[in-house]
Amino acid sequence: MRDNRQSERSVGSPDVTNPLDTNRAVLTPSIDDVFELLSNDRRRRVCLYLQRTGVEVATLQNLVDALATGAGDEERERLAISLHHRHLPKLDQAGIVDYDPRSNTARYWGQPTVEKWAEHVEAVDDGLQAES
């Protein structure tokens, strides 16, 4: 016999299996996708910033401010452009954030696998810098 509860759910109703209580499905990217996402320092730093601050929605300006501390205007502008055109859309495609390029906002959904590996890479990088 078929379970009708799932078919009765409307598109706008929250999915009870989603801990975020939204109608967005919780995705777990493949390990290959995780490693590709985290292969770029800017994407790693975006993920870590969103995780550590607990910010649910960040503006592009918030991300630039967090990632480019002490940088000049030209470097901040290059960072904003690369986040807007490359890195945030890639994180969006992977289901880590929902990036709205019209409002320049990223809604963070959380992804424990990405967060774990981003922290690991950061720890390894910090260890290598300490050795040199």
C-alpha cells in the first residue's frame, strides 16, 4: 500500500526530514564535489565564515569585509567580482548556499561534511605555515 502522506505535501510546505524547517532539501554533496569546492581558498573561507558566525543570510559586502580584512579597494573589488561571478554561484550549484545575484545575498544552509573538511584544510594550512 502506498504512503499518501508524501503525496499530500504541498510544494510550499516544509519537509519534515529537513532540520532547517524549510522547503529546501538537505543535500549531501559527493566527496569529490566537496574536495572540488574546498580546493579554492575563497570558497573555503566563505564556508568557514558562514559556519563560524552563524549568519543565515550574508550580503556580498559582508563576505568581502570578512575575507579581505586589511586589503585595498582594488583587491576588495576583485574579490567581490570573483565571489559574485564564480565562487558563490558554484556554492549555490552545490546546494551549500542559495545565492541571489540580484540582491547579492547568500543564504547559508549548513553542510557538516563541507564544514568538517574546510576546518581540516585550514588546520593543515595553519600547521604548514607554523613550520615555515
